Amino acid sequence: MELNQAIETRRSIRKYKDTPVTAQDIARIVEEARFAPTWKNSQTVRYHAVLDPALKDRIAEEGTCQFSKNMQNIKSAAALVVLTTVDGIAGYEPDGTPTTPKGSHWQSFDAGIACQTFCLAAHGYGFGTLIMGIFDEAKIRELIGLPEGESISALIAVGYADEAPAVRPRKEAGALLEIL
Ligand SMILES: Cc1cc2nc3c(=O)[nH]c(=O)nc-3n(C[C@H](O)[C@H](O)[C@H](O)COP(=O)(O)O)c2cc1C
């Protein structure tokens, strides 16, 4: 798939087929996502892939702040990736002082770039994805046994799409762009 076509045709998928997603499938996607750029090439983004249906269901039921749409999204998808970042590196000097006034902003920035790179790579391999920002970090941390020092940046549902949603409305480029 052409890169520009991939960018334009990726959609958030909320209804998935029952077809399983394997550890090899996720590994193939991460093989691509690892090329995402990061702060000083610090590469602090981690991908915790939940394929076990029982654990995935517990995350859906107990880790979504009772937001029923995400509960359903996670149950529908064959796999759930918990995207995390190692704290205190992106945006910081080795002695722990912030390199810029934006402090920990760069940790989230790296996570966002990696997240979209993961979703585009998945799209290229024929998978649908959904990025989710509404989740109970403490509960999911407990459920997946996430160590201290890593924060959850986003959840990504992964599976074979069972819907083909139309593109959601976008502003015209002219409304977003200023040429100086
Ligand atoms: C940071 C972020 C958080 C999001 N959180 C959720 C979420 O919790 N639940 C959900 O259903 N969609 C979520 N979305 C998906 C957006 O609603 C979706 O990307 C947007 O409506 C545009 O649709 P598209 O991805 O199909 O182009 C999130 C997207 C982003 C980038």
C-alpha cells in the first residue's frame, strides 16, 4: 500500500471479526512501529499485547472507567495493545532535569508518534485498529502487572475489521495551514 493512501484510508475500527490475531501478527507490526522517531532516539515506547481473551475481557470490564463504548470496543477486538512509555527519559537530561520548559510533554509526544506508526503499520498488513484514551490506568497496571516506571499512554484495539466506516469529517487543509 502506498504511504499516502495508507494515511488517507486508515479508520478507527470499532467492530471486528472473530478471526484471531497472533503473537506473530503483533510482532510483525512492532517490527515496523520501532522505526518511529523518538526524543534523542531514546525509544522508550513499549507494547504490551494482550491476546488472552480472559485477561482482555477483564481489562474491558474493569479497566475502562465504565465507559461502555470502550468496553465493547475491547471485547470486539481480537487483541489489545497497552502502549506504555518509560518515565523520565524523553524530554530529560541524564541527571533528570528537564531539557525544555515542556517537561514530560515529550514522553507523550513520542507515544503519539509510535501509536500512529503502529496503527499505520497494522493497516498496511490488513488489520483494523482503534486508539483509546479513556481507561483506568491504575486498574490496567494491576491487571497486566506493569512495573513502576512505565506509564500507560494509550490502548490500541487490533483485529480484522468487520465494518468499513466512512471518513469522519475533516477540516480543509486551508483552515489548518498558515504559510508565512
Ligand atoms: C488520543 C486519542 C484518543 C482516542 N480515544 C478514543 C476512545 O477512548 N474511544 C474511542 O472509541 N475512540 C477514541 N479515539 C478515536 C477517535 O475518535 C478517532 O480517531 C476520530 O474520531 C477520527 O476518526 P478516524 O480515526 O476513523 O479517522 C481516540 C483517538 C485518539 C487519537
